[in-house]
Amino acid sequence: MEWLCVFITSLVVPAVIVYYFLRRQQRLWPNLGIPTAPNPHILFGNVRGIARTEHSYSILQRLYYEFKQRNVPVGGFMNFFQPAILVVDPEVAKCVLVKDFFEFHNRGIFVDTVGDPLSGGLFSLEDTQWKVMRQKMTPTFTSGKMKYMFGTVLKVAQELRQFVSDNCHRDDLEIKDLLQRFTMDVIGNVAFGIECNTLKNPNSQFSIMGNKSFYVDTVRMIKFFVGGQYKTLARKIGIKVVPDDVAHLFLELAKNTVQLRENGGENRNDFMNFLLEIKNKGKLSNEPNSGGDGLTIEEIAAQCFIFFTAGFETSSSTMNFCLYELAMDPDLQEALRTEVVESLAKNNGELTYETLLGMDLLDRTVSETLRKHPPLDNLFRISNARYTIPGTKYTVPENTLFQIPIYAMHNDPEYFPEPDRFDPDRFLPEAVKSRHPYAYLPFGEGPRNCIGMRFGLMQTKIGLVTLLNNFRFTPNSLTPKKLGYSPTSFVLSPRSRICLRIESLNS
């Protein structure tokens, strides 16, 4: 019987220790006097059901209104068994993202550039690694560089126009799938210099791996959590946030493209060409040195991968939601089409970068789409020191996760009256001036804002201009009356298929 006692003790003692640790974690915010979300689950905290039955946007929105009703600028909650702070007041968001950035310069995401090299994208890098890489990458996303890449995006947009023209008779043509293939082809061309042709071949390996990189389930969510909260342990046990087959494809693509171009192959004005210049010179031509060396193949692959993942799903999702809203509002759609036609007519029918930037209603319509359906539902930063939240007596410890629920803010009637109504006039200059600037954050803000914002907006607007200039979109029998969001996607994505009636304007 002695062995049985030893066996039971070996199980019970660790269980008691773990239980005590988890309960101590949950007492942190009440002990510090910080308003706290009630009834956290012992393991899942206040995010039970995330990535399984609910998307994080709805969980954070509930918490946001719970704290807002208590009239507090922030609230404490449990993100699984990690104590976290939810930002309610946009003024606190401003402090976290900009004013006190030096205390919040990391996102707290898992990075292992050796064991999981594609995790080393600019989005995830920390401290000096992030600073040096940001300095190297910033010149690749200027307006001047957008003009270089404009022609490549426009070429793929013409392929989109032809594909829709050939298939617009189909009532079951899914808009989300169509636009994902468009943005995948764009970024395959721009980032890797390859003709993906996913518009014609939706089952290509590139398409399959691209979609797989965005799928999230509870297991992958736990990997992200453990990797972010316990980085040293995660590296020791070999956690990988990028699936092996996805990593292999993108690493091989980067290696092959670099080898081809450096051996005298095609030279293009695209993202890969800019990275090659940094690889060999440490910087782009006519730019100051970032203070670091050039790029390794693994670093090139990681930056191309984050460019792909940050650009293809977010832009396609924005166009998808925008076309749905326009189909539901034919008057707005016609007004926008009129702006497109008139703008092109002033330039002899040619779409240029300057023409695109001059379309005011288009810009406001895309902004309203990003307001109502932001691709990323929240921003997150991690404190690198004890921090007293401005305007309060609340002091939180080092390594506290701060989450800014941008979906909740974007749909808060305090800042956007009748938030369910789609209204581009919310972004007229006088309307923008009337609300807190940090209540609208589709691309983040501050030194760690989205570096690819210009490119994302450019490809989104080129796609919309191409479609609206050639086709009219209206609901059909398969069009959902109301949108819901899938819980298994990082990016806010419709739960159900969106199909529309498409009428060619050139027939």
C-alpha cells in the first residue's frame, strides 16, 4: 500500500500547487483594488469559449460594457490564467500606444527565430530586434515605394475583373473566396515575385497553406498564450506557432526567389526586391543605415510571411464587408460608382496612384468599413515596468498584458451613434474632429502602428475601384440578411458565405 500512497501524493501535491497558483493569479486584481470581471474559470478565465464558440471580439465587447457601466477607465480580467487589463477609456489607449510607448514597446507575442523562424516577423519582434528591423523596413512602405508596386497590383486587378466577368452569372460565387484569391495573387506577386494564379486555381498549394496560416482553434490559441506568457519554457519545449508545412513552403519560396534574382533573374519593383537591397547593403538606396547588418534568408522569409498574413486576409475581408454593405445600400453604391467613373474620366480612363488617393467618398467608405468591421478586433501591448494608469491610483506590475478592444470602441454609440448603420459621413472632417481620435484605431497608432497601412489601403481601393467600375452588386437569395463572425479566424471574417448578384456594366 505504500506505493499507492506515494502515487496518490505525486498526483495530489502538484495539483494542489497548480490550483493554488491559479487562484493566486485570479486574486491579483482584487488585491490591487482594480475593478475586476467576475467569475473567472479556473483555466480559461473570462475568455471561456474563445476560438471555439465565440470570437474574441464578442468576449471583449461584453467585458468592455461591463466596465464602462461601472464608469472605470480600465478593468482587470483573466485571459486564460493570465491577469490582463482591458482598456475602456480612449485616453488610456493614447497613453499605452503613444505617450508612454517606451513602457509598452512590446506586444508580448512568442518569438523563436531559431526554432520557429517565421515567428520572427516585424509584428512579433521585441526590444532592439524590433527597433532595428522597423528602421530597415519603414522605407519600403513610403508613398514612393507604393507607386513602384502600384502597377503590379493593378495588373492582378485586371485579372480579377476578367475572372468576375467570366463568372458573374453564378449566384453561388462567394465574394470572400474571390477576394481572398485576389489579395493572395497580389501579395504572391509583390512579396515573392511569383504568379500564384489562385484566381484560376483556388486549390493551389500557396492558397491552401495561406488559409491554413489563419485558422485558429483552441489548441493553437493555447500555444499563442503559453508562447507569449512563458517564452523561455515555450522555446525549451519546442512550441511552434507556425505549422511546419506552412513554414516549409514560405521558407522555400523565399530561398528560391532570392537565389533566382541574385543569379541574374528577373528584377522587379516589388517588396522582395527592396528586401534584397537591404540584405546586401543593410539599407535601401538613399536611406540612412539602420545601424544593423543586412538580412538573412530566414529574416527575409519572416518579413515576407508577415507581409502576406497581415495583407491578404485583412484586405480581402475589408473588401468583402464593403461590397456587402454597398449591395445593401444601392444609393451609396451608385454615388461611389459615379465618383469612380468621373475620377477615371478626368485621367483618360487610367487609374493612377494619385487618382486613387483623390477619391474622397471611396476613402470614407473604406474607413467606415474598417470602423464597423475592423479586421483585428483588439490591440495588445505588454508593460515592461510597473505602471500607474493615468488618472487613477491603479498600479499594475511589470509584464502586464493590456488589451485595447477596438471592435467595442468602433461600435460604441458614445463615439459612433447608431453604430449598426453604415455611414461614410462619419469620416467627414467635422465629424472626425468631434470625437476622440483614439476611439478609431483600425491600424493601431504610435511607433508600432501597422507599417503596411498604405499598401493595405492601396490594394483594397484598387480592387474596389476595378469592381465598381465594371459591375453592380445587389443581394440575391443566398445573401445573408445579417452578418455574424466566425470564431475560428484571427481576422474578423463572416460566419456564413456572402454571395451577391453581380451585373456586368459592360455587356
